[in-house]
Amino acid sequence: MKNVYTVINQKGGVGKSTTVFALGAGIALRGFKVLFIDMDAQGNLTHSLGSPKGTGTMFDVLNGEATAQEAVIKGKRWDCIPSGPELAGADLTFKAPEKLKEALEDIRHEYDYIVVDTPPALGILTINALTACTGAIVPSQADIYSLLGIGQLHGTIQTVKEHCNPDLRIKGILLTRYNRRSILSRDVTDMIEQTAAHLDTIVYKTTIREAVAIKESQARQVDIFSYAPKGAVTGDYKNFVKEVLEDE
């Protein structure tokens, strides 16, 4: 297996699950074998993937009631381990940060890439995802609250690096729902780039524009590349996937 990418942001509404689905689907389109993992109790990624049902969920895997192999749902273009509503109580149930990493040991050789969706919080599920991954990707809007959130993420990343995953790095910050014409967006982008330098990472050159096609594809449970292959926002995601794969 080449990489485990964890997509993370404790602020909701920044396109985290959308980024996960587009990244994994875009990589799969290049001929790689991809596994999606949904660790968010809201299950947005699981919905986008068609709400697949199997013999176990991510909660069952972390709780030891199913192996990752048993919980994987095979698909024509990619595989997944779905979310479960029980994940909402994960902080009260799990304490160990290595559960996901250990669970993936017996299946990681089967995939080229694993892409992990996380809840909008810096709890035990996110720490497990960061412990298991080779790189974190941070989707963010160009607004002041997102800027503050990225700064808060730094402490969690450093703690995980120190205690659980010394090779962890933030691969990059992806600006989503981006409006190039907004003066505020441009000003905040400059500040985010300064924050990225402090975190020893980059802001991806690609930005993702706001587009109705994204919400339409989610409603139809279809990846953006299949739903709107010639769309401008689809081109944005293609460029983003290219940037991610080139940085390996």
C-alpha cells in the first residue's frame, strides 16, 4: 500500500467528506485500488458511496466485534468500511489511539490508497485516523474561523507526532467553496498561507469553487467525475488529485 490519507478539520461545513470522496474517486480513476473509511458518525461519506450495508461498521472494527476484513464492503470501483451511528459515543468507548492502525494491518497490503473521513472534532476518532495515516489533508474555507481552526489543529498534530506517529505530516491545505472575486477570500488566503508555512506544509495551488453540481452529485450518490465529467468544479478536483499524487 502506498498511502493512507486522513482528511481532517474540526470545523464543519468545509467540504471534508466531499474532499474525501473526490480524492478517492479521482485516484481510483487512475487505476489504483482504493479503500474508503468513514469514521464520522454523521455518515456523509457513507451516504455518498450509496449507503452500502455489510456485516460490520467502523464502530464494530474499533470495538473488536469485526475485523477490518469482515467489515470491508467490496465495490466495482472501490471498497469501503461504512460509518455507524454508534461512533457518536466513541470518546466514551475508546481510549487507545492505535486501534485503527492495528485494525488495518491485515488488509493494508490489498490497497494502493486508503482515504479516511473524520468527524468535525479533535477527539479519539480523529487521533486514531492521524495515528494510522501517512499524511493529513486539511480542507478549509477562506474565512477567519477556518484560519483559527487550522491553528488549533497544530497542537493535535504535534501531540500525535510525538506520541503515536512520528512520520505524520500535513500534506497540504485545500481551499474549498472558494470565491476568487472576494477581497476577503484573497486576504484570508494570504493569512492561511502564512499559517501553512508555520505548520511546515503548503496551500494547494488548486482551489475548489462553489458549484451546484457538487450537491447534486451527493444527492444522487454519484462521484463528481461521473456526474459532471466536463464541469468546471470537476476540473478543480482533477487538478487537486494530480497535486496530491505528485507530492509523494
